[in-house]
Amino acid sequence: MRKPIFLLFALILLCSHDLYIKMETYFLQANQKATLSLYNGTFETSENIITRDRMLDASVVAQGKRVAIKPDQWKDQDSTITQLTFNTGEGGTYVVGVSTKAKNIALPAKEFNSYLEHDGVLDMLEQRTKDGLLDQDAVERYEKHIKAIYQVGDIKTKDWSTVLGYPLEFVPQANPYEKCSGEKLEVQLLADGKPLPQQLVYADYIQSAQAHTHSDHDHEHDGENHAHTNAEHDHKQESHTHTGGQQLRTNDQGKVLVDLPEDGVYYLRTIHMAKVSDNDSLTHRSKWATLTFEVSHKHGASTHTHDHDHGDGPPAWIFIVSSLLIIGLLFLVFRKKNQ
């Protein structure tokens, strides 16, 4: 009994590692000190760091300029999270991206099939089933390409639309920071610079620390469309999955329409996998991509401040005092006329 449990645990550790750019909030002020983290695991739990030699590219785009992030700017925390501390600079809509080198992994057939199921690579699983290849082992070469978009101050710039040129890349078709909760955002998926049609994409969100709370029920994430139970994110549970939230499929232009139902941090993920026939040492190649941004119920960096004074006029006590003064004045006028 111990061997199957060990194999399942090893599978989760080796194969279920999405990579995300995560920040406490994606709404920042100009010239503010901020930190972004690379989460290698799930969006809520990072299991190991990203070594600098794995990074093909790490860069920030702002004010129309792309600036490389130097390897020595990254720091590791607790052997699980890779972090970058930086100064935000002037106001604008910023893009940050990281692209990793390809790496090989060999998996027995059963573990490979389970990985395809749990990570939502359902088209490949269906193809293996159809071709009668479920009993064949796999050697996969995988690479990861991730982006985040964050807003500094109130000024919106067009940098959100920047294509970083990664082998697999999400590109929003509108500025996420000109969207509000309750709206939709169209996002295009590019593979080697071209629209990727009929690709499965998963989109989900978590409530941000700055989010406006409407009610406990509104922000529950264990409903039908947002199944994020503790068991799903416990890496020792058989119910571990990365396919909660919205399951979407790109159209002929490689585009999906993402619902933004609530305030929160939204993240998209996809794994594009193809069979390999021209390489004796490989059976599959995969490209992973994620995109992260935040949405609020009001526009601008000041979106999270709430004025609880109902009404736009002066406070009520001014009306009361004014009324008493007018009554007193009228009393004196009528009294003088009657004398």
C-alpha cells in the first residue's frame, strides 16, 4: 500500500508545478517598494525555487521599454519561493514575464496518464485513449512561460498589450485595469507568435487582500464553478487538481472570453502538449503558460478606499444648526413687528 502512495506523491511533486508571478496586490503606488514572487506549484502554494540557470528571460515592460531583470536581483525564500524586490517607478500599466529553459522528465504510463488528468491536459489523454497508448511510458520535454500585469498609480499605459515573444503566451485584448468585476476580458493565446485555436484554458481567481467584501456567500470559492477545497490544494490528497474555475477553449483566433465575477486576483493557465515523432529520446513536448492580474469593482489605484458617508451633501448637523438659526431669526422678526 505504501508504494502507490509514494508514486502518487512523487507524481504530484514532479508534474503538478504550474508557475505563477504572484504579488500581495497588483495595484501599486508610484515609487513604492514592492515584491513579486514566483510560485512553482499551485497559485496558493509554492513547492520549490526557480534556479537562475533555468531562466531564459526575465523582464519588465513599462513606458514602452523592456528592461531585463538580472539574475542577482532574485532572492530565494525558505527554499520554496523565488522573489524580486523592486521600486515601482512612475505610474503606468506594467508587464513582467519569465520564460524557462526546457527540461526532460520520464514517467511510467500510469503516472503520465494521471498527470494528464489532474493537470487538465485532457486532449492528449483522449488521444492516448483513442490510439490505445495508455500503457506506454512517456518522456516529456516541458518549458514554462509566465506573465503578470500590474497597475502603478492611476495612469493607464498601453504596455499591457506587449507580446514578449515567448513560445506560448497569453495576451489580453484590453487593459485588465480598465475592467471591473462583473465584466469580461478577452485574452488571446499565442504559440510561437501565432494564434493557438482549440486549446483548453483554465481561469480562476482568489479574493485579494484589498478586495471589497460584499458578503461571505459572494466570495465563497467552493461553489460549483470555483472548486478549491483544501483537499484539492493538499499535495498529499488524491483529489489534487489544477482544473478548478472556468474551463474554456480558444476559438479560431486563439481567443477566450474570461468572466470576472468578483473583485480578486485572476490567473489563467494552460498546457499545450504535442506528440514527438522526430526524436528517439522524447515522446512529448509541452509548453506551459500562465497570466495573472487583479480586478476591482472600481477603476484606478484608489479603487479600494470606500467612503461610508451616504450622501454627497454637507453633514446632517449643519442642516440642524442652520434650521435652528433660521427659526430664531424669524421669531425675532415677527416679535419686532408685533411691538
